[in-house]
Amino acid sequence: DNVLEAGWTGRGLRNSGSSTFFTSSEFDPTPVPVAVDNGSGTAFRQSGYLQQAYTVVKDRLRVMGGVRWDQITQIGVTPFSPQASMALHLSKSTEFQFGFGRYAQIPALSALGGCFPFAPLPARSDQYTAALEQRIGDSARIRVQAFDRQDDQEFGDRSLCGQVKPSPTPFLRVSGHSRGVQIMVQRRSANRLSGWVGYTLDYARTKLSYAAISQPSPEDQRHSLNAFATYRLTSSVNVGAKFMYGSGFPVAESFQVIGNSFIPTDPVRLASYMRLDARIDKSLAYARWKMTIHGEVLNVTNHNNLRFIMLEGFDPFTGRAMLRTEQGLRITPTVGVSFEF
């Protein structure tokens, strides 16, 4: 009922890379290669953790807490990341869950090498979640969950090429948050209707330290809905369907000049995403093997799901951006067969 765990890892890292660009001019169209060092070097990466779990009150309460430590020789910052969670059975069919975690993402070695004037420091994220789950009979459950995430990313200066100062002075900070609620209903059955319906309401924003602008982050999809259902018609025939909907992600359409930087403003949202897939399976069982034939139609409604590819540029006089989008998967019928021995 009481479990203590601990661990440590150490890894030697090595990285090297370079890029070559080709330039030309109207006077001499011959491409001229220009080599750029993308950074190289070695580092020693360490991670360790200590975690304790308890089960008390006749298995009605489960509590867990721990801490993680990370370090890399290229950066003098060594983040500690505490985590804690609990699950309380209010009754035989009702459970309350709560969790907290502070996470740190050590930058990749490729981002720490080279002779750039700045380097990313460990990204930090504080995450909270609370959920109430109610079981309905033996085959169904409903779950309501609230979540909040606070992100923070800093960039520090260097003292030498490929090395960040032991106590770097952060000169740029990118922060943001994501918070919302999720509702999910699920039913499980071996021979009848099985599946789930889930809805998520999310608010995600980001902010730059040198620009007093808070705007929706690229992941700010306000409404998301997904559903899946499968039903066994006979002992060998099974049908299923999957539906997904998203209200659209924001994309920067215009910019404003702040100092020497162009800051995106007034983001527009892509059109909503919607996709319905349908499938049927037929199984043929024999003494020593089984064959399954399936037919499926992807994007049954042939919805025009645009995808954002990249910013192709913008007009510095008007600040309007030029966006490149492409259509996603069109209606696509598929057939397949699988064998089990």
C-alpha cells in the first residue's frame, strides 16, 4: 500500500550540424553557397526523481507525491519539478481526482550550440487538473474535468560560443496559459453499442515580454467535439463511425512594428474542421486462422478542411500577411483485409 520509487539517468550527448544557403543577384545569377554553423558540441545530461505513493482509508484514498531534477552542463539552471495527485472514492461509483505538476523541458543540444547571442532556458509549465467521475451501472461512466496550464519560456544571453552563462540574464520571456473544461460520456460493451462522446472548451493565450500584447495562441481552438461508436450486428459483422469537429485555429493575418520586430495582431481563424468516417468489418473464422475484410469511407461529407501551411510573407506597408493553406483529406473510400494465425 506504500510504494517508494527513485531513479537516476545520465547520458552523454553529442551534436553537430550545418546548413548551406545559396544566394544570387540580378548582376550575377550564379548561385553562391553560404555555409552556416548550426551549432556543435557535447554535454552531459542528468535526470533524477523521488516519488512516494500511499493508499489509506481502506483503499478509498490514493495519494502520490514526488519531485524531479534535471541538469545539463550547457546551462547553469537546474530545475526542480514537484508533482502531486490524489484520487478519492466518495462512493462505490463516484471518484474525485486532483493533480498538480510542475514540468521543465530542457532545450535540445542543437539549440544550445553555435555562436548565437542568446539561448533558450528550460521551459516551465505548471499544470492543474480536477475531475469528477461517475459510473452508471457496469458499462457507462460520465467524467467532468477542469484544467489549467501556465507556460513560461525565457531566453538568456551567452558568455562564450556554445555556452550559456551560469546565471544568464533573461532578455525575452514568452508566457501563456490554457484553461478550460472537458466533458466525456463513455459506454463499454462486448456485444452491443460501445463508444464515447467528448466535448472540450478551451481558452489559450500567449504573451511576449517586450510587447504588451496578449493574443490567442496557435493552439487556441475554442470548441472541440469528438465521438466514436461501434456496434456488433452479428457475431461476425461489426459497424463503426467516428466524428470530429473543431471550431478552427487562429492564424496571424496582420502585423504591427514594435521596435525592430514585427508582432502578429488581429489573428483570424481557419474555417471549422469537420470529419465523419464510417466503417464495416466482416470476420471469417476458421479452425486455425481468421480473416477480416473491412470497408471504410473517410470524410463521408467531403468537408473542405483547410490546413494552415505557412506564412509566405507580408506587406510591410499594410502589415497584411499572405497565408498558404491547403485542403485536407477529401472523401476517400478504402478496403482492406487482415489475417490472423
